[in-house]
Amino acid sequence: MTAASNYKLTELMTIRCAKEIKDGEVVFVGVGLPIVVAAYAMATNAPNMIMFTEGGAIRATAPLALGITVDDPALFTGADQTFGMLATMAALQRGECDVAFIGGAQIDKFGNINSSGVGDWTKPSKFTYFAGSGGANDMATSGKRVLAIMPQDAKKFVEKVDYITTPGYLSGPGEREKLGMIGGGPDCVVSTMGVYRFDKKTKEMYLAEYFPGQSVDKIKASCAWNLKVSPKVVETTAPTEEEIKVLRGIDPTGFYLG
Amino acid sequence: MNLDKRMTLKDAVAKFIHDGDTVYYGGFQIMVPMALTHEIIRQKKKNLTTVESSTDVGGLDILVGAGCVKEIHTAWIMNWYVKAPYAIRRAFNEGKLKRYDISNFGATSAMIAGFLGVPFMPILGNIGTDMLKHNPTDLQVIKDPFTGEKITVVRAWRADVAIIHAQKADRLGNVVSYGSRGVTDEFGAMGSKRGVIVTAEEIVEPEVVRSDPDRVIVPYFKTLAVVHCPWGAHPSACRGYYGLDIRFSQYQGRYERHAELLPKFLDEWVYGCEDHAAYIKKYVNKFGQAGLDRLKPVLGFKPKLDVDYGYHDPACWKGVPMYTDDRLKAYEEALAKKGGK
């Protein structure tokens, strides 16, 4: 197992993120990068992962081709059930999904995610719309734990998101419980710079790992609040040649990974 | 049954979509009703409200950009291949479009409520967010009458008319769709008040549809118009017929991006085409037959389950004596002697 000499940060992000999925877990896979991570996890560390897609396919096997959309026919061909979004979302509400796996445009220190837009919503001329929630809100409300993946810069990692589309810990400890949310909330965020977890007491996001070539200082500069850093912070293991090869087989044209 | 609901795209839209209607906009990231979208733009319909859960390839973006829509209720809209909903963004900024946001399952539940004919549906998501704060039209928190706890509810969405694309339909209006068929087409369409306009890749005989009725997502009584329309979802995908046209979605998206350019796209690809066949012809002229050929799906995934929809004829019971035995007979006779039943 030789460390890869040449890889993109998006590739390391994907490979590292896949390791957060435990074999046999029910993973609700959102739009974008999670589709690649899930396919990679099924091909490596989590062959018995149960893949739930937003479009409504339930799979015991990895898709035959890369899903470009969440209801891509490739995700449905050879699936175990294709009942539709009703079936997978209902499983979320019944509390049967271990991992809610989402992307997003902006995240804050309590793990709240914004995929609606930036600016002041109450002043229409000053609000720039993104796509909207999609299923991320439903997933993060009711999945047992939330795994998030998103490229990092100081505009994306902010103290407080402009618009809460998808609940993290909202304004802090106890908030989710007060509103009756059945899911446990954010557990891990993987970016293009490092890996984050959440303090059990304060519910604040902290840095747990930094990627090779990154540093704690560089990461703090790419984060708009005063990011706390674990005393046990470590460097993430670089991907191996084999891991990169498997991943590039999944996204051969670089549709997701660039 | 002599019904024949087949008609042209033009007639279907002219007859069944009226200014000011609420329209269920079918599909998801695939099966987007693009031919219908173009025809609505061609006929310059105005003041529409749309309901759907999520929609891609910029279909709704150009419908808004063309000035047909005043209000959208949605969980997710963009042209994923340029990573933004440009025309929608501009219309919102200019105060020309009202937007009501909700989560995917919130939207799906709103349509399930419409499908069921009930006024609202409880859901677990949306609470604690700005969607709940800014969209009281669709989302409210009430007291659960059974437990006394707080519960979020979503208002039932009942469109006036639904537009969807499907693989097959028959002349009566039975709509066949399989695999990924959008998130909510069966609910959004069935919850519509007046009914459904469907474009289909193929028209098949009713007998053929009736040989596999499990695949019918909209039964004929709900259908207003059936339009035979190959490539009717292009540039989005239609399972079994063609894949997503990423390059065309990107091309369209680059026009969506600029307020000055979008009208040029509409002039060439929508107003400049008499119907969807003309649009596809233009595509072949401009980007070549190879562009369409590239969208051919990998086939060979026909069901291997041996399914037989056979039934049982109760006529076989004619003349068959009652089954009995000595124990049952003795018990019934003793009971009768006592005058019991």
C-alpha cells in the first residue's frame, strides 16, 4: 500500500469521508458528492452498506455507473426496491436511517447548513438564491447522525449561516430536543482541508484532522469564526495508489471530482 | 370504451392550461416535462403558480425566465449543470416572483395530502429552519391532538392541472411509468383538480397497458390529454429511451445565466420551433445526430420475475357440496336440538 503521489483534495475528501461509513449501515445519500462517496464506500470499506437514494431506490449493491442525479436511472437499475422517494423518506421518519449524508453550500459552527441562498431573504433584491433544501432538511432532521461533505473556504464555513435550510444544532445544546427532532444531529464534516467533529457539551464544530499539505493555521484562516481545534488533532492519512485507482474508476470523467 | 384523448402538444396546452392556473410540474432530475414547458412558453401563458418537489435541467428556470410564472412552491430548483437557478434568482431579485420554500419530503407530503384529499399532513422536517419562518403559506406548527406535543404540518397542494412526461400511454389516457419516475408524479398528478396532461415517448394499445396494470401511475379517468412526444423530456433523461444530455443542459444554462442572452435561446429553441419535433430537428442540425446517439441508454434489463396476473373464477364452486366432518355435524345437530344457533 503505497501512498499516492498525485491526488486532488476533492479525491482525498471523498476517500476520507467514505471511512466514516460503517459496514452494514443504512446510508441516505443526498445529491452531489455523497453519491460518489457512497459508491466508493460500497466498493471498499462498506460492501454491506444499504444505499438509500433521494429518488427512492434502495440498493444492496453498488450502482453499475456513476449517478449524475439522485434519481438517475443508473441508481435504479438492479436496485432492491424502487418504490420512490416516499419509501426512503418514510424510513427516515421511522428512524431507520443510520447516516444522513449531505452536501451544502454554507455551514456554520453549530453544523447548520444553508443551501437556500445568501443575503437577506426579507429583502428580495439582496438575496441570491441557490437551489433550496432538496431532501437535506428531511435527512438531517431524522437521520440518526449527519455526515456532511463540502469544499472549504471562509465564505462557506461561517459563524452563522444566512439562512438555516437544514438543522444542525441550531443555536446550541438542547435545541433539537426541544423541537422534537428524532435524529441525533451533525457528527462529522469532511471538507477539502480537514475533518471536523462536534463537541458533546457545547455542540460546536472543532477541527479533528487536517489534510496533508494543509495546516491548522491555514484551516483557521479558511473558517470565518474562531475555530476550536482538538488537542489531539492529527494529520489525515494520505490516500493510497489503490484507493485513488478505485475512486477514479467510479468517476472516470471527473464529473464530481474535477 | 371509445375514448381517445390523443391530441397535439399545441391543442393540449391551449385547451387545458389557463392563465393563473396552479400547475403540478412533473419529473425530478429526470423526466422533466420539457416539451410541455416549451409549449407553455410558446403560448405565452401568464401568472402560473407551480408546485413540485425538486426539478432540474432548468425547465422551470426558463419558464420563469419567459415570464409565465408568478409563484413557485419548491424544495429544489436549478440547472445542476451550471449549478444555479439563474432566471429564478433574477425574477426573485426583481420582485417578479414569489418563492415558497419547503423540504423535499415536505413537498412530497403536501402532494400526498392532495392525493388523499385531506387538508394537511404532519411531517417531521422543516421545524427549526428559515423555511418554516418564511413560508407560513405551506408550513405551520400545531399541537398534536393526541399527545399535546408540537408537530409541523404542511398544507395540501392541489394543482388545477398536472403536466408530466412518461414512457408510455394509451389513447384512453392510462399513463405507464417505471423505474425512477420523478419523486411525486403519482401524487402531484392524482391530486390535481382538473386532471393531467401527459407527453409520452410511445403510445400503446390499452390491451397492452392492461396486461401490466401495476405500472400505471395515472389511470385514464384522471387524464385530460395524451400527447405522443418522443424526446419530450430532453435534455433530461427518460429511463429506457435516452440519458441526460449534460452538454445541452450546460449550453442552455449558459443562456439562462445572462438576462440579455436568455431571450435569444427562447427565440431559437422555443418560439423558433413549431413543436417538439422541430426542436429535435434543430438539435440535429446544430449539434449533429451524434449528439442524440450519445444519449442511447444501456439496455438489456428486462424483468426476470415470471409474473402472471391470473385470477380465479368462483364459478368453479357451482354444485360443490359443503365440506363437513362428523365432529362438526354432531356439534351443530346437538346445538339445533337445544334450539341454539
